Amino acid sequence: MFLKKKQNGHLVEILGLGDLFNPMHKMVPGRLHYGEELQDPEKFAKSDLMFPSGEDLPRCWVDPHYRDSELKK
């Protein structure tokens, strides 16, 4: 899966989808895609990533407390 960095628009290939979908993980392993050389894997903060379309990541991927308000009912 490819996401985009918010700061500069560079594409990031996500190498750990489990980390991406888990709201408890703030960082996700990935690899930048620019230039001709294959870049080394590194960790990216989920808060710095968005979909290539410009949409933010779903709240259930980034906030472990996204359903807390439902528990109070």
C-alpha cells in the first residue's frame, strides 16, 4: 500500500500493514519512493501520512480511544 507524506507529498510504500491498522502503533515501517534508487526502510509517524488522494487516515487506525464515547452510553 502507498501513502503520501503530508509535508512534501512523497510516496511511502507501507511495509507493515498490521502496524498501520493497529491504533496502538504510532509509527509504521515504510520506504520512500522517489529517485531512481530503492530507499532503505525507515519508520514513519502515522500522523505525518495521508492517502494519495489527500484524505486523512481513518480514525480507527490512529486513535486507540475512537470508540470511548460509545462506552459511556
